[in-house]
Amino acid sequence: MTLELANVLFAATAAVYLAASVLFVGELGGHLLAAARWAPRLVALGVPLHAAQIVVWSMVLHVCPVEGIHFALSVASMFVCFVYAIARLRFRVDVVGAFVAPQALAFLLASRFVGPVDDEPRLRSAILPFHVASSLLGIALFTLAFAAAVGYLLQEHRLKNKNLARIQRLPPIDALDRAEHRFLVAGFPLLTIGILTGTIWAREIEAGSLPGIARAVLSYASWALIGGVLLLRAAAGWRGRRAAVGAILGFGLAMLVLAFYLVRSLVGGVHA
Amino acid sequence: MIIVVVGLSHRTAPVELRERLVAGADALPAVLARLAGREELAEVMFLSTCNRVEVVALVHGEGALDQGLAAIREELARHGGAASGDQLAPYLYEKRGDEAVRHVFRVAASLDSMVLGEPQILGQVKDAYDAAVAAGALRGTLGRCVSRAFALAKRVRTETAIGAGTVSISSVAVELARRIFVDLDERVVLLLGAGEMAEAAARSLGKGARALRICNRSFDRAAVLAREMQAAAVPWEGLEAELVQADVVVASTASARPVVTRDMVRRAMKARRGRSLLFVDIAVPRNVEPEVHAIDNVYVYNVDDLEEEVGRGMKARHAEVDAAEAIVADEVAQFLVWTRGLEVQPTVVALRAKARAVLFSELERSLGGRLKHLAEGDRAALTQMVESGVNKLLHGPTTKLKARAAERDDAGDLAAAVRFLFDLEEAAAVQQAARGEGETARDDDERLPN
């Protein structure tokens, strides 16, 4: 019964995210303009379905949702959609959903079909839930900052090229800049907590492998980069294109860190 | 009853003449009262915009058509200060019947506007309608025609892209600013120059802005314009400092060389801490150095950039004209079916009234004589039988008459034949008078699809 429910919820969530993705992509391409206004609402509808799917699926597998990296990414993508559904009302940056919906769909599918569920007792620690939760929420916010930054660069390119026919499909460039900044500001403390707890956790399990050191270096680099972007904006008025590029690079480094986890999970290597 | 339109527009008359005939809110009631007072006109509406002045009226049939048109010409001439209607004649157009209905519908749908698809005309027609209703000059058929025009205009805007895109420099500039700033009403607009072009652009951009500032080489001229536009005049020497405060700069000075340089904007952007800055440079020669556009978070659009978008918008709207005209044709056809139905309605009502009167009179006579012995129940049954007989007998003729009116425009002849055969002229006249008061029109309103 629980398995059937999990399957139904999985199919419904995937269908909703897929529909939203199609509408967003269609809108960006100048099609489906009338129907595209439903796309952000579909993402919002996907959040409770996704959450229910995670809970039921974790009951089926008898694991905590944040313990496996694929599962955890699905949780992170659900956080992304949740924050998007709330933030879009304030920042009026619906277009960010064009990135949010496909990534949520991709991580949802990955949680089900790719890789094993990670359950190594050796890696369990009291600090692990704090590390995973803050990292996931931080990644969710950086994902949104990344999407807003990409939207910013796209809109800026159109404005600089005087492509007036196409600028109307994206939100005001200031809205994208502001949204990107707010997402970074909100995500930075979480990233900081994630890195601190990650460092303590690594010490606890006495890990010191080369991939672990590389991952730690990348984590510190992404923290320094995003911190630098925020500092320069506050101190020297760095905004717009430079801030957008900084946000994209910071997100890229954070993704590299995640890639280390994914590779470790796939090859069954030793953490940290 | 025939609907007529007499008027002039940007297509037929120069602005010098149009402005003489424009009736503002204060003059409109008097003009309407004079027109409504003309016995040749059953209903009337006076539409006055900067591009057109028209009288839309309902005249009492073909026989009164010439007198009705002459009356309107006369009142227009009087209103415009002309000695006679003949002086205006070369500039006036006259539409009657189907053509007049189509004209009213096209005007409301903005198909006859100087800027195709502009939305203001519908509001202006609504104002004219409200004024005419308030003056008691619109009651039945013409009122229905104009209210149908509103529904049609809405339909055209919904079903076609006639109102899409931006088709004026000012509206393109506003749209551009909206794509940069999320909260345009919190922004400061700076006007460089105080000429007519600057004024027009600033009226659009400054309307929703937090503050409008005017900077001109001649401070006095800036101060005059600032007073007109409830703005603040600033000295020319303070231009660079103003660039730090402003978010949108509309430049239109007559300077032969750029007045805003790259170095100036670079310094301003440092002080602005990178906040976005938009230049709308509508001056020729340009007022803003083109290199300014390369600075981060600064956008410079000149008149060519904006006109390109205007051209695109106009082209897109013109592509929608055929679809819009098809909707107009459809709505005109529906309205004409309704009005032709009105033509035969008095005859139908009179025919039924006469049949009932004759049969019930005979029934009364019988019930008072040979059938006096009948019980109350039997009398009621007999009355019901006569009522039912009238309905069944007249159902066929009245349905056919109405159907004929819906399909063809010769139903009036058929109705006249019915009136002649059943001697209904007097009864029909009574009904016609009642319809003039809008009673019958209201009954029939329900038959016209909304």
C-alpha cells in the first residue's frame, strides 16, 4: 500500500514538474504565452506532492531522507521549489522557475532511478543532520541565486543589444539583481554553518583522503567567493553583471563539492 | 428609425478646425441639450476627442433622414462658430444605417484611430455615452448600439492583438524603463532640455515617477515647464550631480554636441554605487555619447532604437486588422438583426392585441347572452380556450415575420402588408410610440447575444 502511494506521489510530482518545465521553456521560446502563467503555480503545487513523496518513499526504504546523497538532492530540490514559490511573490522573478522546475524534475528522477541509497553506519554522527540540513537549504538558496543571475545576464545581454522585442519575456533587470542578492544573503550563513559542521564531522570520522581535502578546499573557495561578492557589493557597490558572474561561479564551486559526494556515492568510496 | 453619424476626424479635417469643434466637459451638456432638443432627432450622442468630433443620432425613419442630417450639420456649425453647415460640409462625413453602425463599432474598437489599437478611444466613447445618458438623450436603439460597441471593443482586444506592442516613442520608453526598474513609481526622472519633445516623453515617464526634475540651459524655461508639470527645476551646472540622483534621464536638448559624456557618467556611476541608469536620448544630434552604453548598468537608447520598436509594434497591429474587421462585421450583422426585429415588433404586438380584443369581445358578448347559464368553471375554461386559440393561430405568422426580419431587410414591407390586411395602423402607431420610450427595446434586448 505504502509503495503504491509512493509511486502515485512520485508520478504526480514528476508530471507537475514536467508540465511546469514545458510551460517555462515554451514561454522563453515565445510560445505557450497564455498558459505559461500557470507554470509558477505548478511548481508551487509540486512542493507538497514532492514533500509527501519524500516522506512516503523514505518509509518504504526505511531510511532518513537526508542520509543518501541522491535522496538528499531530491530534498534540496524540493526546498528550492518551496523557496521559489514564496520568493516569487515578493521579487516578481517568475522566470527563475525555468531553471527551478527542470532541476527539481531531474533530482526527483535521480533520487529514484540513479545510484544506491547511502547508508554507511561509519559516517553517522550527531552533527550530520545539522551539516546536511544547512547545506541542503544553502544549496537551495544558491540554486535560486544562480537562476536569477543567469536571468540577469540574459536580460542584460538583450538590453545591451537593444533587443526590445525580447526583453519583455524576462522580469526587470533590477528585480533579478535584487533577487539574486537576497538569495545569496540568505544562503551564505547556511553555507557557513554547513562548512563548519562539515569540518567538525570530517575530524570526527578522522578522514583525510585526497578527495576529501580537495572537497574541503572547494567548499572554502565557494564560501570565500560568495562572501567576497557580498562584501564587494556592500562596500564598493558591486552589482549587476559582476555580482551575477560571482554568484554563478560560487554556485559552480558548490556544485563541484556536491559532485564529489555524488562520485563517492556512485563508486562507493570513503567519505571525506 | 435610422442611426446616422455626422462628424469630422483627423482623416478629413485639419487640427485647426477640429479644435474649434471640440466640446470639453463643461461645454458638452449645452451641446447635447441643443441636439436633444431637435425634434428631428430621437436619440443623440456627442463624441469629442482630440482627433474626432462626431454626432451619433437616431432619426425618425427614411422620411426624416434629410432633416435629421441637416439638423446635425446646423448644430455642429453653430457649435463651431461657422455661419452655416455648408462651411463645414467639405470636412464632414455622413454615415447612415448599416454604415453608421459599422462606423460606431470601428471607432470604439480603435480601428479608425490615428494610432491603430490605442485604448483611450474606448474610454472617450464611454464618457460620451455617460454624458448622453445623463442628458436623457440616449434611451433605446442608439443606446443599445453604443453599449454593443463597448462589448465589441472588448471582444476585439481579447480575440486579436490589435492593442499589443508599443506604438509611440513615449510608450516604448516607459516599457523600456519597466524592464529595467521593478518599481518605476519610486524612481527619479530627469529631463534634459525643456522642449516639446522632452515634455511629451516626460509626461509619460514622469507620470508614475517619484520625482521629476528638469534641467535646461535656460533655467527660466526649465522653471516654467517645472511649474506646468509639478516638477523641480535644477540649474544646468548641477547636471553631473543630478545624474547621481536620477534613474531615468530623458535627453532632448538642441545641443549640437553631446552634453552627457562617458567620463561624466563613469563618475556618476561610482557615486551611485552601480545602481542602474537609463538614458532615453530623443535628441538629434544625440545628447548622450554612444560610449556611455558600454558602462556597466547603464543603458542608452536613442530615437532610432525606439522608433524601430514603434515600427515593429505598428506592423504587428496592422496584421490584426483583418481579424478585427471580421469581428466588427459579425457584431454589425447581429445588431442589424436585432434592429430589424424591432421594426416588426410593433406589428406583432398590435396583431396579437387585435386578435385578442376581437375574440374576447365576442366571448364576452356570448357569455352575457346565450351562454349566460354557464358555471364559473366553464367560463374560465372557455376563456382559456380562446386565449390558447389566439396563441396557436398567431404563432405561425408572428414567428415567420420575426424570422424574415432576422434574415432580410424587407421585413418592413411584410409588416406593412400585415398592418394593411388586419387594419392595424392605429394600433401599430401606439406601439411605435411606446417603443420610442424604450419599452419594447428593453423587452427585446434579451434576444441580442451578449
